[in-house]
Amino acid sequence: MKGHVALSLTVVLAWSLGAQDASRKPDASRKPDASRQPDKVVSIVTERFAFSPSRIRVKQGSLVELVVTSDDTDHGFRLPGANVDVAIPQQGKGEVRIRFLANKKGVFPFECSRPCGAGHNLMRGSIEVE
């Protein structure tokens, strides 16, 4: 496609995954270091009506980068435990990179945040911090 520019968005979270109080103002000391290489990179593909993979395991204390793309239409990626809600562009239009520090053990659900059809409410997954 002539003149086509793919979007690549990196979201560096102000809150770590599992922050005790997401209503607090961002604490710069808890931001992931943008220059640091992630301990784990996970590619997630979205499509009606699933995330693949939908279950992600990471170690506590690790810097994690999610690379999220779509195999069809626009989707969203909402991770309430880290106060994240980003748009995933449709197939061929780019990717979104999300970095976070996995500071607290637990299971943190994520979901599609852009209505994408009849099965939208089934489009969910989880990040397990061990």
C-alpha cells in the first residue's frame, strides 16, 4: 500500500502491575526504565474473539513487554491492574508495546476494551505473576 505507515506505540506504564492503589498519582521511582531490556517479551495476537495466548505467566519483579497486534479489526487491551487501556490497530496497521513491572504476585485479568462483535464479552485473558 503506497504511503502506508504502520503505527508502533510503546506505552511505559506509570504504575506497576499490582500497584496497591491505582488512584494515586504516578510514582516516577516505579516506572519501568525505558532503556532497560525486558526480562520477558510476549507477543499477543488479537482476533474475534480471543487473545492468543490468553494466559501469560511471569516472575515477580520482572520487566515484561507485551507486543500486541490484531489479525482482523480494531481491538482494545485493558489491564485494570495497571491502569492500562489502549487501542490495538487493525491488521497490518501496526502494533502496541506495553511494558510493566510485575511487582505483586497474583492473577491480573485483561480484556478487549473496544466493541468488536457478538463475542466481544468473551475476549479475555490473564497475567499470572508467580
